[in-house]
Amino acid sequence: MSTTMPIPRLIHLDDYISVLGEPEVAELRALAARLHGRTVQMVNSTAVGGGVAEILNRLVPILQELGLAIRWDVIRGGSDFFEITKAFHNALHGGSYDMPPESFDVFLGYNEQNLGRLQMEGEFTVIHDPQPVALIKARADRWGHWIWRCHIDLSRPNPTVWKFLEPWVDRYDGTIFSSPEFSRQLSIPQYLFYPCIDPLAEKNRELEPEFVRAVLERFQIDPGRPILTQISRFDRLKDPVGVVRAYRLVKRYFDCQLVLAGGGASDDPEGEAVLAEVREVAQGDTDIHILNLPPWSATEINALQRGSTIVIQKSLREGFGLTVTEALWKRKPVVASAVGGIPAQVIHKHTGMLAHSVEGAAYQIRFLLSNPAIATKLAEQGHEHVREHFLITSNAKRYLTLFLHLAGSF
């Protein structure tokens, strides 16, 4: 079965004026006025967990307030479907693909089931990532515009999986990627949309220092010593074991602590195994805090990031990495891997520090701990970089502009 997501809204467009200024909000309204009442459908594979669900949770209500008739649907599938799509995910990031040949038929079978339950009637339909890609079959000769929004790093996809997906992608009116490096040789237009965060969401809004301290103490984290933090799903591509190794190299020189906080996603069956691996490698070190948080922990994640000395994102492959954006917005120094969409956020030695290995990450962390004035300057510049490029309102503007373009209004 599939699920149509409810669209809660506690924040309104005028609330963003304090962050962006009146002209930016007025521009959004002016663009949206030409699309009033137009129907939009967003479809993805999970309602909670991961950056796609977080973006849609904030984007959909904004577009609704702007006058678009928008709905968000989440496809469903069995454990076999999500094991296959997780294998797709890893393979599209450049890994091997070891599933049996019939896995492609299983994948298409679940897409067919979802087609039988979903009402695909939007003038603008945006399909997110590979899991629902074959829903394009519903288009047939119907009127409307279909876009495939890929949040994955496709710079070096496994050829077996990409050969299977490419004919489906080519049936869309266009694709959206998070970085120019992810684009492919396709017969359809390709657009660049950076992922984004909502500065007014629970995960990003300002918090009182007393609350931040209370959250740290609740998790038995010492606010008086340096705190290194990585917030991510427990996923091998986020390399949490590598983070532990980098921390241990830093620990030789600084009396620091490590926080690895995150959770799972309903479309990721590997999370529990990765969490077990991390717990095993961290065993015996009371300064390593592994927090498997439920999906409703946005405020706690906010506090953990704000209470950190340095935020890490040591991904092996990464579509974009919204946790980097979150940390930069909170004026935190960031050390991150130079992969995927991260270099668009962390401009080396300007908005943060990039690394290429465990040893490199440890070196950059030590440098920032030794040079707090430089760390502060990078953090301030990172905050401004996010304000200019990676906020939810910028994302809404891009979608409005794309819809106008597709409708021939430009």
C-alpha cells in the first residue's frame, strides 16, 4: 500500500522574514501567484529518516501555503523490495551489485503494486530517487510534467544498476541532481537543485544554552571537554567506524569525547547491522557516546550539534549531506570528507576543512582544536554560505521556477 502524508504547518512564510528579509519572501509569493491552484505530487519511499523526508516535511507545507495544490505520497514495499533498493543505493554510489537477476523483476513488481494504489494526477509530478522511478509508467499519454529528482551521487554508478534504471529515467521530462558531477549522459534536460534545511525547524532553530547543556548531561556527555560529533544514519557509507578511528588518533593529543548520533530509515534494512559494528569497535571507551535516536529527536539533535566543539561528516560517498548544512548554520566548525555534494558546502579553509582519509580527518580536527580563532572564523563564514545557498526557501524558489518553465510561463 501507499501513504499520503498529512501536511502539518506551524510556521508561516512571514516567519522567514527575520531570516531572509521581506524582498525574498515577496519574490516567492510573486512567483507562486502564477501557479495558484496548480496540482503538484511529490513521491518518495519513506516518511521519516534521511534527508529526503526531512526536506519534503518542510517544503510541501511552504508550497501549499503559496497556493499550490500539493500532495506527498510515500510508496510501500516488503523487506525484499527495500533490500533491493538499498543494494541499488550502494551500487549507484559506486559499489558492487550482487543481487540475483530476478531482483529487477521484484523491483518492478512493487512499483506496479504502488501504481495500482496511487492516484497519479498532478500537473507536476516529482519522483524522488530510484525506489519509485518506474511510476513514470503511469504517465502513458496523459497530460502533465514529470521530473525525476535524484538525491544520490551518480558520478560513478555501477553499470549494471544504471543500465536498468536509465531507460526509466529517460522517460521523464527532466532530472534534478544535487551537484554537476552527478549528471549523466541523458536525452532529457538536467537541473541543479541543492538540498536544503529549514532554519525555523526544530532541528535548526535557536536553543537556550541551558537547554543544550541539559541535553548533553542527559546523555552523560561532559560539556566541559571538547566534543566531536557526527550526526548520521548508521550506514556504512557514512563510515562511523572510520570516525571512531579518527577520534582515537585525536585522543592521543586532546582529552576529547565522541558522539555518534543517528537512527534508521524505513527504507534502509542495514542500519541495525552497522549500529552493531560501531558498538563493537567502540567497546570499552566511556568517552564514545553512541546514540540510536528515534525519528522524533529533532530537538535533541539540534542540541547535540550546538553543544559540539567540531562536527564531523566522514562519508565515503555522499549525495549532499544535510547534517553538514545543519552544522554550518549553527556556526559550528566542520571537518568533512571531500566527496559528493559536501565540497559545495565545505569550501576548504573558507567554510570548513575537507579530508580524504581517517588520518586526514584526524589532522584537520587537531588543527581546529589547536586554533580556535580559525575555527570560529570558518564557522561564521559557513553560516553565511548556508544562508545564501541552502535554505528551504531557496529550494522552494527553484521548484516554482522549474514549474513555471515546464508550464511555458517563462
